[in-house]
Amino acid sequence: MTATASYYSEEHHLFRDACRRFVAEEIAPHHARWEKEGKVDREAWLKAGEAGMLLTNIPVEYGGGGADFLTSAIFIEEMMGHVFTGPGFRLHSDIVAPYILNNASEDLKRHWLPKMASGEAIGALAMTEPGAGSDVQAIRTTAIRDGNHWVINGQKTFITNGQLADIIVVACKTDPKAGAKGVSLILVEADREGFKRGRNLEKIGLKAQDTSELFFDNVRVPATNIIGEEGRGFAYMMNELPRERLLVAISAVAVMESALKWTVDYTRDRKAFGKSLADFQNTRFKLAEVKTEVTVARVFLDDCIAKFLKGEFDVATAAMAKWWLTELQGRVVDTCLQLHGGYGYMWEYPIARAYADSRIQRIYAGTTEIMKEIVARSL
Ligand SMILES: Cc1cc2nc3c(=O)[nH]c(=O)nc-3n(C[C@H](O)[C@H](O)[C@H](O)COP(=O)(O)OP(=O)(O)OC[C@H]3O[C@@H](n4cnc5c(N)ncnc54)[C@H](O)[C@@H]3O)c2cc1C
């Protein structure tokens, strides 16, 4: 079950077919191994680039696919429908690349976007620090101007693609006394002297996803590596966050739709007390509830996507979609796991992975509590 909204054209359906083939051939055979190894092969990134799966939404002149936002939505649905959470494609193509496209200099765009589209350069976004997550203004990493360079000092944590990244968009204080107005975004190449990666962090889910600490010890980068204007970093982040939250919401609905399907199939096949689990009234009622909730979720999500396509998706609606759909994801996946019994707790069943991997959805890209603050502020 995937989106059938009217804004999908014939080309979108063909692109979905291509995504399905790519996922079946290049992701499915390797994902379990990547989970054990704690990261994805670089080869998979190159294959994704070759197949036209990266930066689909970035103009052709910068090496991207030149397609609309729906191609990003489709690829995310096809990956998340199988809970293939290892490759940080979403962050790379739909978060880091737009930061560069919408805000960076022409030189940075022309240099990095084609490499990101081919999978040759992997991107990360580093905002969070050990002492500052929700409260981004409290970051302490500094970038101090020294002639034609920025000198960066500080530490980041929980950074997706942290072990593999070739370029990192780093949120820094260029004016430590100025609060939000003192935050700038600076592109740091991973081969700069003084840059070090920390541990690949051990997580309760997203086992194939590399999530790391990053350290900056007098890292010198050219002054031209700044993304956009000095002191505008916070404003750029606020502009990009609704899109990021919509992408999280899209993946939430994709996981829920799959969880429902797996659970209907499982409860039909599995027998107890001489009948199928699906014949017990409790199972039927739980599945009826899940089906209803997932249907309501899909209608809301489709409306959010339609608004986004029309340029009418506001910050508060993005926050509503992010918190409500990810909280629902948690409840739906939990219900579906319960209906699998002990098998639902076994890693080889996708519902187990969905359970572990869904938990983070309520935390990253802005926690549920921060989303409610945003919604409340809009009232
Ligand atoms: C797997 C993973 C991947 C991630 N990827 C990235 C990445 O690529 N780049 C990046 O920069 N970051 C990333 N993050 C970080 C993530 O965005 C933060 O963890 C998140 O924003 C929360 O920050 P925190 O962990 O510091 O929690 P805190 O901000 O300390 O929050 C702790 C609790 O307090 C609550 N709280 C905080 N402030 C308020 C408030 N004002 N009102 C009410 N409640 C509040 C929170 O909602 C939460 O429940 C990732 C995290 C994980 C776990």
C-alpha cells in the first residue's frame, strides 16, 4: 500500500518501479550484513548515484535529477516500506544537498552537488552537541575568522553518516555572544587537518546507520566554505526544517502501512487454538483500529504533501505532522508486534526492526515535545 494521491503522474509511477528494482537488487541483499557491521558499504552509495536515486530533487545543472519533491517522497517510501534504515540517503539528498543548493555560493554548489549526486561524496549535517540538542542556540562549537580562513573548534554528536561523510555542514558560533544570530553554517571537508571522527555509536535501532561523534581541533577551512551569509545559519535551519519533518512523516506512514500488511499476512497464517490468529475478535479489532489509524494518517500526510508542493506547508503543520505521525507510528508498530507474539521479537521478522527503528522518529529532527511547543506557539 503506497500513496495513490492525484498529484502522482505516470513518470512518478515509473520512478517508483525503478526505486523498487534498485531496493530489491542493491539494498535488500546487503542490509542484514550492514546491520552487523554498523555501516553501509560505500559501494551502495555509488550504485545509488548510478541508478539516479540520489539528489533527484536537485537541478540537472548541478548534477541532480531535476525532478520534483515527489521523487524524494517515493524513494523514501520504497526504502522505509522495508525498514531499510541503514543508508543515510534521505539526510544526504534531501537535507544536506538542499542546504547547499538554497544557500551556498555558486562555487560550492558546482563543486559538491555533482559529487553528491554520483555518491562519490557523502554528506552529513552536524548541529547537535553533547550539551545542546533541542536547544540549538546553545551550541558551543566556534568558527573564528583568521584572514581568509575559519578556524573551527568543538565537538558534535549523534551525527548521521558520521563515519562515512566526506563533507559535513557544521553549525558553528561565528559570534559566540550573539545567540541565534551568531550561528553560521560552514562546510567542512573530512580530510581537513584537525578533524577527527569519534566512535560509531551503538544504538538500540538503526543498526546499519553510522551515527558518530565528530571532533574539530583548530580545523582551518577557507572563508569561502561558509554556507550563505555569516550569522544566518539559524534562519537557514528554520527554513529547511519543515521539509525535513515532512520527510520523517513520510517514512512514518510508509512503515505503518508495511507493518499493517505484514501483520494481516502473519495473523492469517499463524494458528492457535485450532484457528488463525486473524479469526480471534481481538486480532480483528486491533487490525481494524490500525487500518483506520493508518488510513487517517495517509490522508493527513497526502494533504501535507499537497500543501508542500503548493508552497503552503507552514512550520506549525510540519510540526503537527512530525509529532503526530511518528507517535502514531510507535503505537501502530507496537500493536503489530504484539500480534506477532514471540516471533515479533525476533530480528529476522521485519516488525522487530520496525519496532527498534521507529523509536528514534519521535526524537530526531525535533522531539515530540519541541513540535508541540511549535504548534502551541502558532495558536
Ligand atoms: C540516531 C540519531 C541520529 C541523529 N542524527 C543527527 C544528525 O544527523 N545531525 C544532528 O545535528 N543531530 C542528529 N541527531 C540528534 C537529534 O536531533 C537530537 O538528539 C534531538 O534534537 C534531541 O536533542 P538531545 O538529544 O540533546 O535531547 P534534549 O534536547 O536534551 O532533550 C531531552 C528531553 O527533554 C525534552 N525537552 C527539551 N527541551 C524542551 C522544552 N523546551 N520543552 C519541553 N521539553 C523539552 C525533549 O523533548 C526530550 O524529551 C540524531 C540523534 C540520533 C539519536
